[in-house]
Amino acid sequence: MYKKSSNYIVLNILTLFIFLAFSVEAQIPNAGFENWTNGNPDNWSTSNNSQFSNVTQSTDAHSGSYSAKGAVATISGFNIPPALLDKFAFTSRPSELTGYYKFTSSSSDTLIVLVALYKNNYGIGAGIFRTATSVSSYTQFTASIVYDTTIIPDSAAISISISPAENIHSGSEYYIDDLSFSGITAVDANKVITTAKNFRLEQNYPNPFNPSTIINYSIPRATFVTLNVYNVLGEKVETLVSENKPAGNYSVNFNASKLSSGVYFYRINAGNFIQTKKLMVLK
């Protein structure tokens, strides 16, 4: 679903005549990062583990008392990107995710904020904000959300990390505060068309992760799709997708809570298209 641009779902809306307006303020749990327990923001999963904490509570806040600070950690010569992930029940269709950030980019590392809306664990809408530009004072960001269906979601996920997941650089860090959903979505109940130009398997975000990450893929025509996860021995440990899918852009949430820390691979088979990418579980 995600491309290297502000739109990871391409949505053609032919006639607009259904407007879904709603108040969605304060529906993101701990959106201002005011509440923390044992070094982690309440309701959020982080990349922190017993070896390091690269997501920490900061008093440098846009409002309130605290924000979340994420900094690249260096462990045994490896640079580990900071990651925040929150998935929560949500039953509205916002048009954008906004928030405030500060960012220091080392060697063009990129801050990425992803938002995805789900129905029964299948992605129905998404948005992205990305920047490689350092900013020293709090600046508002906007991730516009587009949908490929008129379905009402049952959950939402927000991911905040620094890319690339490999070859990331020490010195990159972000501050995040005051997240919120807003806006009105306009959809045509009869004519919503999703366009996917090419077969594509995206790098999961966040990566490394614990315990959940988002995997996005696109197929330009209807075909049978399998998306499996394998360990380093080539043994299949999880099947995420195994069914006929119409053309479109898709988002899958992968929960690796049953897996041990380590490197894994995820592979898509869609018609003649086969691609494999690497992910890392850190606990």
C-alpha cells in the first residue's frame, strides 16, 4: 500500500455525495505521551528491550509535561532505530492524522509516521508523513488518509520510526507529541476505485519491532496471494495471507508475540510475482 510518496493508496473518487463527519479528538490512547509506566508510554509498544531504551520520556514537550523522544541506539556496533507502535479500537473515518515533532536527521535518515485503518485486520485506509529535514522547534505534521473502501474500520494503528531500517545512522532522533485525528471523509458509496500500478511488497514498519509491525503490498490485477513469514532455516512460522485478492493496495498487521527475537523473512507470491524482505523481532 505504501509508496515512497505521501500517498500509499491511490483513490479515485468519481462522485462525492456521502459525507461522514465526526468528532475524533482524544480517541488516540495517550496521544500526548503524558502517561508512562516502567519507562514506556502507556498503550504504546516500543523498540525498548532489556539491552537498551531508545524511546524515552522527555520533558521537552509541545504541550503538557512530556513528549516521546526516539533516538538511534548503538549496540555492539549495530544502530537500532527507535520505534513507537499503537494499535487500538477505532470506529470512525478521519481524513488526517496530525501531530507535532522535532527531528534531527543524520546522513539523510528519514522520520516516518504511518497511520492505517483496519477492518478485521485488513487495511482499508492509510496515510504517511515522511521528512529527512531537521527541525529544531516543534512543527506540525499532517498525514492525509485515503481509503479504498466505504467500510467503517474497527481499529487503527500508528507507527513512528526512522528509516532506513538498515544502515541507519547514530545521531538521528525525534520528539513526538500531541497526536490527533481530524477532518471529514467524503466517499462515493457506489464508485470507489483502487489503483495499483505494479506488484509491490513494501518494507515493514517499524523494523525492528516488538511485538507488532505493518506489512503493505500492492497487486495491479486479481490473483491468488500468499504472504508467509519464515525463520532463518527457511521454515514457515506464520501465514498472513492465503486467498484470492482483487487488484488493490493492502495492509497486514503482523503480531510476532509468539516468536523469539531474531531475523525473519516475509515472502509474497502473487501470480508470477515473488519477492522476499527481511524483518527483525527484538524483545
